[in-house]
Amino acid sequence: HTGNLLSVKRGEKLINTCHQFLQLNQESLNDLYLKKLKVKRKMTSDRAGIGLLYILRKSNSQMEITSYPVNNSTIFIAFSIACLELRSSEITT
């Protein structure tokens, strides 16, 4: 489980992006992941990125997204990954 506090506008954009990613099959996720790796981005980009695609690829798109309003301008977006298979070479301490 993980989550982020975001403005309502950014949170809604993130939720929509996640739902679009979740509709992709494994081959399309892989293609999009590789395409995004080749594109230079600003660190302040407000689009869901490579990390999210990496997790979706490894979890076979088994992710749940829930949003909780904090106040009128902020929401908490919670991510829950059902199954994430990592090889020992991918685990860092």
C-alpha cells in the first residue's frame, strides 16, 4: 500500500491516467513503458510516469486505486497492489 496527498485537480488526473493504464494489456504496457523511458521529462512533471508503469507491468495490472477527500482542495490517493513479483536482484535494502 502507498498513497499521495494531491490537489483535487492533480488527483483526478492521476486517477484517470491510472485507469487508462489498467485498461492496457501486458504488451501495450511494455510498449508504453519503453516509449516513456526514451522521453526526457522534467522532474516536476504532473503526469503519472515510469514508476507506475513499472509496478503495473510487474503486478500484471492488479492495482486498486481509492481516493479520500481531505478538504475542498486536497485528496489522498491510495494505491494497493494485489501481487507484485520481484526478483531478488530487484530488491534493495
